[in-house]
Amino acid sequence: MDVQRILTGDRPTGPHHIGHYFGTLQNRVKLQNEGHEIFLIVADYQVLTDRMETELIEQNICEIVRGYIATGIDPQKSTIFVQSQIPELAELTLLFSMITSMNRVARNPTVKEEINAMNLEDTVSLGMFSYPVSQAADILLFNPDLVPVGEDQLPHVELTREIARKFNRLFGDVFKIPEAMLSDVPRLVGLDGDNKMSKSRGNAIFLKDDEDTVMKKVKSAVTDSGREIVYDRAKKPNLSNLIDLYHLVSGKTIEDIVNLHNGDGYGEFKEALGQEIITFFKPFQERVLAYSDKDINKIATDGTKRAALVAKDMMSKTKKAMKIQYGF
Ligand code: ATP
Ligand code: MG
């Protein structure tokens, strides 16, 4: 087997939710266990694109590292690192911003959606507008083959590929052209029916949620009119989303779930779904119990040291190719 290098990551804006698990975490763990080389970036600078509550970032970095460990990332095998602690990332962002047009950045549908969702139309910062360029640097500095992401990230990976090609054309081959890798669940919808479950939109079930919280959230999930449990994407889109989630966490087929709940109302159905989620989360929550805050800190520190070596080497190659690695 060819060992592939993989780069992927998360913003430390809160703990992982179940959309992350099926959208990307599950894939990452599988790739790690198949022997691939994984780099996981905790993108703390990217948090600043849409919020300034900087006092929460450090704690959220730890939440993300905990989420990795909980779901099966092994810090001996995979490299977990913190974006802001690798200064070459900021340097490469600057260089890439010189070869990327404003028009190209303005066309990004995910950024547009995020700006809309936060009502930032007239006040969007330059950093938010151009964060996909920074993300291209996050990816390319580690020269990966694959980038496992949810659907919302596809435009960013496409831009990354364009930047890599343009750089290589201008200065010679430095960067591989990475491929996006989508899971079978590229976009889990929110409990409010919003098209994406998201840490920032108050519509997520977190992997670390306790039993009561899971139950409360599931019971408050939006449903459709008519109390019958049927899977009908056109007539009952919200219930169908919940049945999809039930299928994911229980492994039962859609047909079995519908049969099982024949005659039940939403209340009974949601109770059973909540239980399935609680059972599904249990091993994750138990695995991470053994790790103290100090352990988590050390994992991020050690990983960042390893990532820094790769970053230095790649930055030096980049500058050499650009003929800006001067003798002074
Ligand atoms: P935020 O709202 O703060 O941006 P987020 O929930 O979008 O949080 P990110 O840290 O931005 O999470 O994304 C991390 C990874 O998880 C990305 O690869 C993203 O595509 C994936 N992801 C996020 N939400 C979902 C979802 N609902 N379904 C599938 N994948 C998702
Ligand atoms: Mg996001």
C-alpha cells in the first residue's frame, strides 16, 4: 500500500458534534488505522474570522484535541498541531495572497453562506473574506495527497488546488495537487433543519453531551406535521433527517427503523433515537476520561513540534523556488 499523507482539521470554536464524526472524523480514524500519515490542524487563527472571544480559544483547542482522542486518533501515529504556533503558515498565506485574485476569492459559495448565516454582509472582515487562502496555506505547507472534509469545504480544496497549480506554473513544481475526500455523510443537517449542523449555529449534538442533554436536544429537534413515522424526503424532510441519524448511530436499516416505530408518535421515536445516540457516544466518552488536561496539552505541544519541522522544510523549498531565500 502506498502511504498517503493526509491533512485535515477543525476550528476550535467548540467541541466536536455528531456531524463532524460522520462527516470527517470517522474517515480520519480509518485512514490512520490503515497506516496513512495524518496531520490534524487545530485552526485557531481561523476562529478570528468571525469572532473575537479570544478568551475561549485555548479551552476550545483542548476540546478539539479531546475530540480527536475520544474518537480514536492516536497521537503516537497522527500529528495534532496548533495553527498559530507554526509561523510559516502566516508567511505562506501572505505569499499565496499575491497569486490569488480578489474575484476568485469572492466567488466562494461556502464563505458566502457563512457570511449570510451570521448576517455579516456589510461588515465582513478581510480575514474572513480571504480565509480560504489561509486554508490553502494550511493544507499545502504539509504537502498532502488527501484532504478528508465535509461538503462545505469542497470550494476551499478546489481553490487550494488552483493555487498549487498556479504556484507550480510560476515557480516550478513544489506542491502536490491534493484531492478532497468526502465521506458517505458529507453534510449532516442541524436539529433545527438548517442545512448544516454546525458548532456555531446552536443546532448540534456534541459528542461529549451527557445523557440528559442528548435527550433534551433530540426532543427539541424540528419535525413535520402529521405524527406518523414514515421516511419521505419530500413530505417529511425533518423526520427523514432524524431517521437518517438513527440509521447512522444504530446501524439499523431505514426500513427496519420505520417498521420498528410503526404506530409510534414522534415522542416515542425521539426517545429511542436519543437512547441510540447515548449508546453510540459512550465508548468515545469513556476513552477520553483517562486523559488529564496536562496530557492533552502535551499531545498538542509534541504534535506541534513535529509539524514545525515539516513546515520549516517546506517553507524553505517554497522560498528557494521563488528565489526569495536570500543570503542575508
Ligand atoms: P463552525 O460553525 O465553528 O465553523 P463547524 O461545525 O463548521 O464549526 P469546522 O471546524 O468548521 O466545524 O469543520 C471541521 C470539519 O468538519 C470540516 O471538514 C467540515 O467540512 C466538517 N463538518 C462540519 N460540519 C459538518 C456537518 N454538519 N456534516 C459533515 N461534515 C461537517
Ligand atoms: Mg466551519
